Amino acid sequence: MHLKEFFLSKLFRKHVLGAILLTFILLWLTMLSLSIYTHRGESLAIPDFTGMTMEEATQVAKKMHLRFEVEDSVYKADRKAGTILMQNPGAGHKIKSGRMIFLTLVSSVPGQGEVPKLTDISLRQARVLLESKGFALGRVDFIPSEFNDLVLEQKNLGFPVSPGTRLDNGAIIDLVVGQNSGSNETFVPDFSGLTMAEVVALLQEKQLQSGVVNYDASVTNQSDSVTAKVVSQFPQADSTIFIPAGSAVNLVLSLRAKE
């Protein structure tokens, strides 16, 4: 049989059609396999793992066919060691089954960081810088100075601390801030209903200091103290009477504060 006759024969056409059909079948099987492997069209909302222990997270992840990996640990004084602090992707994100989730745990041992240079900048800038470096702002003392609102000294545990000194993350840094004669009086604002963190911010804004802080019987642990709110203060709030800047305000906090 000549070549031309072969190409025009039924046998050739039969082989060509068979090859085309086989190609389509192989392509369809390939796409089907990929769809099954990648769980096409299936997505899950990531649960919120924060606050869970690793054991609790493992049980939840197993039920939802998710995987996770611990990529970091961070010390937080107000969080229980061994619990999950952060996750990536975050809770609520839609992902496919089997996707890896990266977790950050609360470490039981505080890490350390270098104390930044806080002098010669404003009190507001110093607070932001401290928090960005993992430290906490403690007592703020105001002293007479021609440079108003300028940080003059930084301390830890009552002693001067130099920039670059390594301290535990979360360490408290006290500041001495200048105050000129033109702003040596302030008034006592109303602290009722505020948490201690909100009180500290307002005290600094009004150039006042925290005096004696008491918690009533409703506050039994550190977690309670974070959420407790002011129920009484001394001196009382009065925007018409001015007192010396740097004066102390005594507070009582409770979990039974009225909203």
C-alpha cells in the first residue's frame, strides 16, 4: 500500500480518532486528579486559635484537617505561658483543607532588648518608642525646666539606665520630664470607668502621677486587674480647680464598676 493510500484509508482515520480520544481522556483525568488533590471549590474559615494551648489547637486543627507550625515565641507578662498569642493567616480567613497555619506562642521566659535613648525627645515620642521596643512606661516625674515636655532622664528600678542596656522585655522604664513655669498647674480629670491602662495615659496627658492604687475584693488575679475600672479617686474630678502639675491621684478599681 502506498503512503498516500494509507493516509486516506479507514485504518489511518481510525488510529487518528483513537489518539485524539485518548488525549482528551488523559487530559480530563489529569484535571480531575488536580481538582481532587487541591480540593477545588472547598474552603474553610480558619478558627481563632489565640488563647488556646497547643493541645487544644491540635484537636481543633485535626477535626478541620488543618496543619500548623510554631514559628516564634514572645514573652507577654499578661498572657499565660504556652498559649497561642498570634496566628497567620488570621481567624476567619478562607483557606483550603491541609493549608499550613503559622503560630506564635507566649514564652515563659522574657526575651531581652536594648533600652533606646529616650532623653531629648518629647514624652509622647518616648512612650511610643518604649512600646515599640517592648518596654513599658512607668512613673513620670516632672521637674522645673526651661524645656517643657522634654525627657531629661530615664530610669529602671530607681536608677539611671543608659541607652543600649539590655533588659527583659516588658521592663518598666521611669522618666523625668521637664516642665517650664508656664505650665506648672493642671486640673484633675474624671477617671471613673477607666481601666488602669487608660488612667496612665490620661495621667500623663494632664501631667499628673499615680498615687496609691487599690483593688477591691472583686479583683482576685492579674487578669482581673487588667479589666478592672476606677470606682473612686482622690482628689475628686474638678475642671475648675487647678493643682500643681506632678500631683498624685489615689485610685480604687473594681470589676463591679458601673458602665
